[in-house]
Amino acid sequence: MRPRVEAEPRGGVAIDVGKKDGDESMCNVGTVRKCGLGICVVDANCRALKVWKDDGKFVGMSKLSDLLGVSYPWPVGLALGKDDAFMVLTHEGEKSKKNYAIAFRLKGPN
């Protein structure tokens, strides 16, 4: 069974996402937001940002480590504003082993 996500609860856009294998597979649905690209879904366990169109067609994905430049991100949330998007994650430093909370400003998904 594919997870059903709602980008806009209470009568908004809802689609079935994910497939068993490949870029469309979902490990753990985290944050779901309606975005300029369609529906942006943060996959918390696979650590990826995945996008589907409103009709359910898969657009693409990016690993958060590649997108944000951190080796082992743990996504906390995604907020979309009028012009910018913000993603918050935690990250353990590779050498220091300290845990960090980091907020990133993203351009494009709005």
C-alpha cells in the first residue's frame, strides 16, 4: 500500500506517493508541503526531498546530504514562505561528535 499524503489538509491536494523501489520509494513520510513544484515531501528515514505533481506524477528527488552538504542529516521540518523555504535538521559532527541543529534557506521549491 502506498502512503497517502495531504499537502493541504481539509479539502486540499491529496495524492498516493511512493513505490516499492527506486527514487519514488518512501521510507518514512516526514513533512509534506504544497510547493511551486507540486507537492514536496521530506522523507525522514531515507533523508531525501521528493517531489510529485498534484496529479501524482513523480517529478524527482534529491538526497539531503547532496542538497545541503552534510553527511548524515536528520530532517526535522520544512516551511515554505512566499519567496523562500526553510529546512531544519539535526546533524552530528564527523570529528567533534557534537549534535547540531541547523536551519537552511532554500531557493526554488516555492
